Amino acid sequence: MRVLVLIHRWLSIPLCLLFAMWFASGIVMHYVPFPELTEAERFAGLPVIDVSGVKHSPGEAVAASTLKNVRCVRLWQRSDGPVYLVSAASGMKALHADDLSAADIGSGQVALAIASEHARLRGLNTSAAALAELADYDQWTVPNGLDGHRPLYRIALNDPAGTELYVSSRTGEVVRDTTHGERVWNYLGSVVHWIYPTALRKDWMAWNVTVWWLSLAAVIAALSGLIVGLLRLKRVRDRIVSPYRKWHAWHHWLGLACAVFVMTWIVSGWLSMDHGRLFSTGALTRSEADRIAGMPSWGELTSVPESVSPAAREIEWFAFGDRIYRRIRTGVDAQQLSVAAPASAGPSSSFLQADEVNAAISQVVGGCSSTSAVERDDDYFIASEVAPAPVYRSICGDVWYQIDGASGANLEKLDAQRRTYRWLYRALHTFDLPTLMARPSLRTAMVVVLCTFGVAFSITGVVIAWRRLRLEFR
């Protein structure tokens, strides 16, 4: 017992403020998540493609990029003309569609023009827009998904909302936006919750190790406290009583009352930092991704895009199942899909069909029993980037592949470990359950009430820790 008391005491004293911060910031994060450029915002900022400025085919763009195993080519309009973006597992290259020259952004003025046009199309005020800086990292661009775009031009619109846009120096795309309100609230939310100061988070490995060990220490502190709290209960006549008084009694009773929530939330929070340590990651291997894409001939795409909808804002060619599909997007939730190579492989439609997905996945993994659209109330549902598009699940033995019907992208690879992880992390930490997701008000109430109890419990720990430290120093 004494060993448990000492473990709980001397782990909780340095961690009690962290517990309080996690619970309080969890409430903030529920209302104001970390800033990102949503798909709707990104698409709203795209101008209509001027196909008259496209002088080379996507096949020529692939050849000019010199990238191997290309999986995707995207065409969109920038303020300085149409641009191809060629993407492969090894990297990506942006090329001007008129002469196939490199389309990297080397000038702050070009970045400012791109950001201003994007903002104007979204209905934002650009009259006072100005270049703020060119930097590899700042507080809002530390996630690793932006690594391929660094350094980033930060453009301040200086509008009433305090909007700032980030332009990729590699592709010229607007890849992130923030507002003053988001930035302020996130210092009280995501930044403290994820322990996200720029100096630490820009080194992913250092941040990963630091937060994983801190979270594990928090799990041990909570578990040892729960065991001590249960063992210290006493039965007097017909009543269960605590041997503690005042703040210690409040801490004891609140800890027991919140025990299930605190333990599951702290453990699931620790698991959010798993990153393949105990569970699989849900990502395809490089080999799987290459085989699903297949080896289509990009050289067959010799035609310059001409006969496309005048409302087209983005054209994408992607490799899937030894075919190249052409995807013309005219709205954030509207697109037309057709097979571009081989030329006579099939009719056009809005999205991939189940038999096409099944054929592509089956050639990679034998023994696939079925491929069907995932219902929205499914326990493992994941949404497409295009709202009306289906997400297909191919069940191949113990592994499920979840494929976006809009783009052929693998959204998630669910093996037995990953399905278990879904319940231990997402269900327990964010209450991401179909029943609650269908009732957002109930889910919000649960998050706020439970985290408020967690804050109150943590504050009693802070008071006790402060008094213990004062006693020790005396």
C-alpha cells in the first residue's frame, strides 16, 4: 500500500496541472478544433480552369516530372496560369501547364496574388492583404501533413476576422487558413492539450516520445490513485466512509465518482500517441499502395484537356487497378468520373462502382469475399472527401480496405488490431459512436459534463499537491 501511495503522490504532484489542463482544453477542442483548410474552403478558393492555357498533356507532365510510380496528376488554375501537380510515393512536382517549367513559388508577390485570388473567391476582404513571412514552421503549420509544402508563405488579409492564409512554396496551393478567434482559442485548446509548442512539435520524434511518456506516467498516476482510493474505503456500520477530510476527502470521493471516465479517458489519450507501438497504423504499405494503383501507362494520356465543363475547377487523373481515371470536379460535391486509359475501358459515372473496387483490391489481396458501400451508421464508417460519394469496404480475410469512391484513395486499412484500436481510442476518447454522432447535442453534453467533473477532480489534486510541496519545503 505504501508503495502505491508514494507512486501516486510523486507522479501526481508534477502531473496534476497537466490533468486539469487536459480536461479543460478537451472542452475547448470540442468547440474549436485545430485550424485546417477544409475541403469546402479549399474548393471554394479554386478559380475555373482556363483550358486555353494548357499546352501539354498530363502524360507529358508525368514524363517531365521524372517521378517514378506516379499515382496522381492534378490540374488546377492559379493566378499565374494552369498548373499540373504530379504526385508519387517519392514526392510531388508542380509544373506550369503551358511550358512544363517548374511551378515552385519563389516570390512573395506571386504567393500574395495566389492567396488574394483564393480569398476573393471565398468572399473574403483582400483590400489590405500583405505578405507576413516565409517560414518553415509556425504554431499553426507544425503538423507533418504539410511537410511536402515547406517553407510556407503566410499571407495576412488584415480583415476583421484576422484571417491568415498559408501558400505552399512547392505547389502554390493555399494549404491552411486561420482566423484570430481560432488562434486565441487554440492556445487554450489544442496547443496545450497536445503539448504543441512550435519548438517541440516541429521535431516530430522528440514530441512523440515526450508526450507518449508523459501520458504513460499519467496512466500510472491515475491507476495507482484508483487502487489506493478503493483500498482506503472503510465500512462503518452500514455506511462506506472515507478516512480523509476536507480537500483530501473531496479528492477521494470525486476520484471514485469519476474513476471510470478518468481511467478510460487518460488511457485512450495515451493510446492516441501509439503510432504503431502497440497497434497497427491503418496505413497501406508502400507495396500495397503500388499494387492497388497498378502499372497503367501514363504515356497514353497524350491529349490536352479541351472538351471539359466550363465550370471545371479541378481535373485529376489517378491510377487505380491498372487503369487511369479522369475526375472532373465542378463543385465540392459534384464530379464526373471516366476511364482515361485504356481509352475504351468503360462508361463515365460520378463515382467508382463496387465491382471496380473489388477488382482492384482482389488483384492485390486474394480471398476478398465482398465489396460493398459502408452505411453511415456503421461502427467503422469513414466519410469520403466528396459528401455524396460512397466509401467501399473490401473484406479480404481479416483485413478490411476502405476505399473512397470519389478518388480511389485508401482511407483506412482495418485489421483486427486497428478495429480494436478504434474502440479503445476513438470511442472512449472522443465518444465517436454512431448513436452519439447522430445526436450531436447529447454528445456535446457528455463531453462538457464529464470533462467538467475531470477539471474539478484535478483541481482538488492541485490544491493537495501545493500543500504537500509547501510542507516539504518547510
